[in-house]
Amino acid sequence: MSTFEIPDDHVARRIAVDVAMIRMLRGQPHVGLIRRKNEPHVGKLALPGGRQKPEDRDALDAACREVKEETGVEVDRKELDLLEFLDASGRDPRPGVPHVSVVFWAIINDERGEAPQAGDDADSFEWFPLRDATEDIMAFDHFLAIAKIRQRLSLCCHGCCT
């Protein structure tokens, strides 16, 4: 192997995915958050997500799989839009975990009929008011993704999203 070749599993070990599901409830945008049951940040709120695995075709597949594992909600890759890359040094205190998170977001409509249920690394799932998701209650650096969503929704020309 030359010095420029990267092992196939290298990227999968270094990339994480997170998904911000947004839903309107009582006229206000809410974000689907899990409450973490494992270290680090036990009890803190987080976006559903996790490590990309070698069997995932790409980050979109990983995002769909992680949402299903942690919430029971099936999202299609066509529903997901790229939101942000979170890559600050030390963003996750665990050794050997991904350094970069690819964050996607999706607008979830009420017709889906799915009732999310916590699973995998999640202790619980809740639709949390977007305006109430503050840095002190969020795990990792997920608040940065929430801030980006707030910024994007405030640009809504109809005024219905703010």
C-alpha cells in the first residue's frame, strides 16, 4: 500500500452521522432528540446518530440506519438534507471514536403515523421544542446543529417557521 492509499474501513471508523428530525407541533418547530443512556453525557439530549459502519454504502445509509436503530423511525435517504459538519477537536471524549460528524436534517410530517420509540443507545425519545434546546442540556456539540437549524428556519420567507 502506498502512503496515499487509505484502508477501506478507515473512513467508516472516523465518520459519524447525526440526524435532526424537525416536526411542527402546536404551531412550533420541534426536534427529535434522544436522551443518552450511555457514557459520555448520560442523561443529556442528543440527535439520533452514530458511527458509520463499513457495510453502510455512504453517510446517508448510515444516517437512515442510525435513526431506525435509535428511534424506530424509518427515514428515506431522499428525505435527508446535509446540514453541517461537526469536526471540532475533542468533540467526543471517547478514545477512538469518530472525529467528524456529518449532520443531516429532515422535515417530518404528521402523516407518517410513526410513534418514535427509544432504542439502541437511547434511554428515551422526545419531540423537544427547538427554541428550548439549549447548549447546557445537549450532549457533545449537537447544539451547534440546533443553532444552524434555527438560523435556517428564521430565513423562511413565509414567517411560519420562526
